[in-house]
Amino acid sequence: MNGKTLCVIGGGASGMAAATEAARYAKNHKLDIKIVIFEKLPKVGKKILATGNGRCNILNSEPAKDKFFGNRKVINSVLDKYTVESNVEFFMSLGLYLTHEADGRLYPLSLQASSVLDALRFELERLNVEIICDTPVTSISRKGNGFLLNDEIYADSVIIAGGGKSSSVHGSDGSAFNLLSSMGIRIKPTFPALTAVKLKNKDGSLKGVRAHGEIMIVENGKVVASDSGEIQYTEYGISGIPVMNISRHVAEHFQLHKKGKIIAAINTLPDFLPEEIFSYIVTRSKSNPELLCENLLSGLMPKKLGISKLRAAGIAPESTVGTLTKNHIAVLTEVINSQLFEISGTLGFDNSQVTAGGADTSFFNPSTLECEKINGLFACGEVLDVDAVCGGYNLTWAWSSGRCAGYNAIKNLSEKTDA
Ligand SMILES: Cc1cc2nc3c(=O)[nH]c(=O)nc-3n(C[C@H](O)[C@H](O)[C@H](O)COP(=O)(O)OP(=O)(O)OC[C@H]3O[C@@H](n4cnc5c(N)ncnc54)[C@H](O)[C@@H]3O)c2cc1C
């Protein structure tokens, strides 16, 4: 009996993956090491239930490392070891089968996020991991070779898995950054990512319209990001996957750079060349000059969006297409191809899916995620300065980094015990 304790702070995706990996190792090696998860909310895994619109986009089978932002050395080291295949196996070993959807997105076969949470919970129960809910960890300090949590709980080793500060209703309120910072770990400036974007010159009548398009972010005259897919028009501006994917650059501008203008250029017909759009309109105006302009673009895009484009081009929707001049058509083509909107901000942390920035990964060993200067202290998941675009990549990071920290924390403890 050595009676050592490994504490995991945060019962989210990365914390549960870390505790599972650690507890499996402990069981296989017959180690007498207690593993405890401290969770501030009444239940673990609340955020997992909200992921993928309740279906949980758990992984992506096309693991492109360029989908991640952060320190390449750390990202590559963790993802090379804890690959998509090994994560699929990990979930299969929990009895959870996955299914493929578009763009390599993987979901639980049940298409229910609750299946993912259940699989993890049941395994933690089987492995006798103690889960202590309603217990926020508010302080951490060094005590001997271990740590003291909340000034009273002793831990030989600690994994900080408290997430970032996105969607605080799901528990992640930034307190994990404070814990790491109190241990001398630098916290890089944080900003919301995967969120919606607010536009100054938006068209309120478009609320609820969804249409394919390309969005380009131009910061002080330079294109800094672009993506395409379904753009959702809202009362405040725009949302949808391509918007969420570029939102990180918008938030970074408002949070860090704060200088100059940031513009969204939206191409409503990215699969058409401008000259093709121009000649389409010319042909339509010749073949049916009596047609009301409000119907001119309805073969190409949702009617409301077409009317919005006409208005932005200074064309009255109730006029007839035969009255359009070449100049009208040129301006309309330009508006369809690249309408410019000044961006006024993002919807912020509470409406974001992930936090960019966070604990500086250069303070951690890339192979183990142990703090280089503090033996026994590990971190994983979103609290680290790693984030990714939509598609299951953020959970990929949570599972892979959690498993990495869990495995190395328990191995480290067992080696100390053996010595
Ligand atoms: C609405 C929504 C949908 C999403 N959908 C997807 C998706 O489909 N696919 C995908 O890949 N990613 C998705 N994400 C992102 C993904 O959920 C996160 O990146 C991931 O959950 C991060 O895992 P984590 O364990 O690091 O942090 P979290 O999941 O945030 O877990 C942190 C846990 O720690 C607890 N905690 C925090 N501080 C303390 C403390 N001081 N003491 C004790 N406990 C503490 C919190 O209550 C929480 O339970 C989504 C996010 C949101 C908000």
C-alpha cells in the first residue's frame, strides 16, 4: 500500500479521459493509487452533452494538424502518440461505436452525446475513480513533494483539466487559468473562438436565412482568414460553421490588436466567376424584361438574400429587369461576388465553443504534458493554449491531451513509488 493520490481538477472531456487512462494503468499494474476528480458543477461532463448540437462530434477521421492553433511541437507530439485511430479504439473499448458523417466528422452511433458521457462515466465507476462534484478547486500550492488543493486536500500529483472560459454555463469559467498562473505558469491572452460575428451594416430582414457562401476576413487591408460553407444570417450579423471558423481572427483583432478596421467580404456565389454572374443577369434581363427584379436572383440564392443584394446595389426590387443598366448589373455582380461588411465584434466567450490562448504550452513537456519546472503537475484540454476549427478537432485535443496527461501522471507516480 502506498496510499498516493492523483487529483484531476475538472470533470469535462479531458479530465475524464485523463482519469480513465490513469485508472486503467493503475488497475493493470495493480497500483494502490487513488484517483479523484473534482468537479465544480453538480455533475461531470455537462459540456459534452451540448456538443455537436446534442449529438457530439467526437472526433474527425481526417486528422489535419493544420486545423489546430498553438505550439506545433506540443500539438504534434500529443496527436502523433494519441492518434484518431487510438481514440477510436479507446471509445470502442468503452463499448461506444462511432459513425462517419460529412467531412470526416465522427459521432457516436446513437447520435446522442449522452452515450459518450455515459460510456466515460460507467468506465470511471468500474475503475473506482472517485468523483467529487459541487467542489470547485479555488487554490493550489506546493506541499512537500505534492500539492495542497483548497488549503486542505493533499494530492501527490495533479492534472489541471478545468477548460477555458467559453460557455461558462457548462462550468468552464477561467478559474483553471488562475490555478496554473498561481503556480507560476504564464497564461497567454485569451479570446473567444468558434463564435458568431456581429456586423455594423447588416440587413436585419435576412434574419433566419441560410445560404452557401464564402467569407473572407480583411484586417487593415490584408486577408487574414477565409472559409466557405453555409452562412447563417442573424439579427446581429452572421453565424454558421465558416463564420465560426474565422471568428478566432476577429476576436483576436478586437482583443489584442484593437487597431484599424476589420471587414468581412462575403461572396454569395463562390462557385461562379464574376463574368458568369454578369452574363447570367444580362441574359435574364433580355429574355424576360418584364420580370420584377425581386425575382431576378431567385434561381441562384434564397429570395430574401437576392432582394438584400439588389438593395445593396441600389436597385429597387419592384422595378423590372428590363430597366437595369450595364452599370446596375456591374454593381450587382460586385455585391454578389464581394459585399463588404464592417465587423463590430463577436458574440464573446459565453457564446463561443472554445477559448483561444491560455496556459503557455512551452511550460510543459511536449511528450508528457508535465510542467517542466513542477514535478507532478500536469495540464490537458482547453486550459492549454491549443484550439482548433469546427469538425471534432477540439474534442480530439481534449481526448488526446487528457489521455497523455493521465498516462504520464500515473506512470510518474508509480515510478516514484517503486524507487
Ligand atoms: C456548445 C458547444 C458545442 C461544442 N461542440 C463540439 C463538438 O461537437 N466537437 C468538438 O470537437 N468540440 C466541441 N466543442 C468544444 C469542446 O466541447 C471543448 O473544446 C472541450 O469540451 C474541452 O474539454 P476540456 O475538458 O478541456 O474542458 P471542459 O469540457 O470545459 O471541462 C472543464 C470541466 O472542468 C470544470 N471546472 C472548471 N474549473 C474548475 C475548478 N476550478 N474546479 C473544479 N472543476 C472545474 C468545469 O465545470 C468542466 O466540467 C463544443 C463546445 C460548446 C460550448
